[in-house]
Amino acid sequence: MNKVKPISLRLTPENKERMRLISEYFNSDRYPVEGSISANFAINFCIETFYNLFVETDPNITPKRYYEAINDYIRVRDNEDNDVMRKLNRIDQMISQDKYINMGIFKSLVIDPESKMQDIKSIYLSDTFESKFEQFLSNQVKSDRNYNYSMKHRLRRRE
């Protein structure tokens, strides 16, 4: 069996910051994986993504040069007329609406039965009660997922 030689990476200050932001993204509630994501995972994911976007090609098609491939990617990424993008934007809008509806229900049941939907402030501005409560819920969900993930792996180790 061939052993893979370890690779030592030296990142520029800009890429160190980008790596921090990528790791932060993977460990946020925006990325749908439970548990903590390591820097190794993030680096491997970036390599796989680059490979899938630029290197891997259909054997029946002449491989594209980098600039052709990046232009194709940018054209797809920026094409808001794309049906998939419209669906994703609609899902994002529905999630936001759901958050506001839940906040309205919570406030009327728990805090102030007289409050109305118009009284709800932004869940996206950091200094509002709603945003702090939204962050609290997000942290609770993340904590619960991590706990369940840990319990599942503890049970597997015992088997």
C-alpha cells in the first residue's frame, strides 16, 4: 500500500483569512452537516470542488482552459433567470417568512399577547430582541445536533 506523503501548506495572509471564513461557513448553520468540520475537510472539499469545476471533464469533450471554465461558472452563478436560482431564492424567502411567523407566534404566546406582526423587528439586525432570539434558537439546534451526533457515535463504539 502506498503511503501518501504529508503536504505542508503555506498560505498567504489573504488565503489564511479565506480559510478561516471557509471553516466558519462549514461550522455554521448554513452548511448542512452536523458536528465540527476540520480544516483538513475544508481543504479537501475545496480541492474536490476545483477538480469538479475545472479538471474533470467528459472524455468526449475537449477539456476547457481555465478562463473558459471560470467564465462558464460565472455565467451560471450570476444567471438569476436560471430556474434553480429562482427556486433557491424562493426557498430562502419562505425560510425568512417562516422565521417571522414563528417569532410572531412566540411573542404573542410567551411575551406579549397583545403584540401584532407589525411590532416584530428584524431578525437580521444584531441589536434586536428578535435577532438575539433567532441566534439563541440557532445555537440550540446546533448544540442539539452535536449532542445527538456524539451520542450516536458513542453508541456505535460500544457495539
